[in-house]
Amino acid sequence: MNSQIVGSQKPGILKKIGWVIMLLLATSVFFVAGRYLTLDPDVYFSEQKAVYMAHITMLIMHIVGAMLAILIGPFQFLPGIRKGRWLKVHRWLGRTYLLSILFGGLGGLYMAQFAYGGIISRLGFGALAILWLYSAYRAYKHIRNKEIEQHRQWMIRNYALTFAGVMLRVWVPLSGAVGIDFNTAYVVIGWMCWVPNLLVAEWIIRSSRGGRSQSRASIIGLFGKPVNRPKTAQIDS
């Protein structure tokens, strides 16, 4: 009995630890990226300084949208914010988040054509921007249709793509620390900053599906027939 209780508590503890780490990384990148809003060329990526200054409007649109989305995202996954008196806050944050993705994604898609590293990294960042916008659209479409579970799944995918802004700033110094040439590393990072994130998101979605199916099967096994579970509060982004 005690071992079952401990086992059931572990996933909850791990989720809380993961959420705290996610929030710390997101907050750190939010403040680091904020330097770009000073419009000081000296803070820009040195190899891309001229490109950034030539397309400053689209760059800032991308940065502001991404910054807001990165910071808002973790709070939207808190269970308590999706019900009761906090539900209205969740909805307004959701609207702000999706607008941030719209502007950040369009700005990112435009800037992808100028990405450092040539065609491979440009394709990587371009694919990221397209999937970022598409997953946000799917999440919005599902919540408008009151399809809560599908909305939740697409928001997990979307924030995994949003988190590319964090992982980009993790992989660049990490690759340098292990002695990988920057030019070579950046081409790979154009994909590495988001593809693994998406794979983790799919694993989380599949795991949660399995957990819910297993719980329902247990209820059926105990009582001999399906039990109608109470409906959760509907969420509107």
C-alpha cells in the first residue's frame, strides 16, 4: 500500500521539478533576449549584425512575440489556472500567447531566409516557423470547437516549438564548450533546437493518453461498466 502511494507521488514530484526548470530557463531567456530591444547593434549576433539592422522591424516583431510566448507558456500548464476563478486569466493569457505566436512566427518565417549557416539552417528555422504557426492554429481551432483534449495536445506541441528559443541558447554555448566549430554547430542547431523538443512533446502526449486509458480500464474492471466521468471546465484560449 505504501509503495503504491510513493509510486503515485513520484510522477507529480517530477512534473513539479520539470515545470520549475522550464520556468527558470524561460525566464532567463526572456531577460537575455530583452537586450535586443535596446536596438544596440553591439548586442546582436556578430556574424548577422548587418542583416539584423537591415530587417530590424521583422526582427523585433519576432523577438517580442517569442519573448512573450516563452514567458507565458509555463503558466498555462498549471492545472489550477484552468479552472475556477483562474479560468478567465487562463483564457486571456491564451489569447495573448496565440497573438504572440502569430507575430513571432511571421517574423521568424521572414527572418529564416537570412539565417546564418546557409540553406540547411535556413530550412531548419523556416520549418520551425511554419510548424510553430500551424500548431498554434490547430490549438486555436480545437478550443473554438470546445475540443479540450485536442487543444491541450496541440498546445504541448506548440510550446515545445516555442522552447526552441531556449534550446538555441543552450546548444550554442554547449557545442562551443565541447570544441565543435561554430559554423558547423550552428547548421545542426538550426534543427536541434526544436526537433528533440517535438519528440519529447509527442512522448508526453502519448504517455498521458496511456495513463488515461489505463485509468478508465481500471474503473471498468472494478465496476463492470464504463463510468461517466464528470466534465471538466471548458477552456477557451
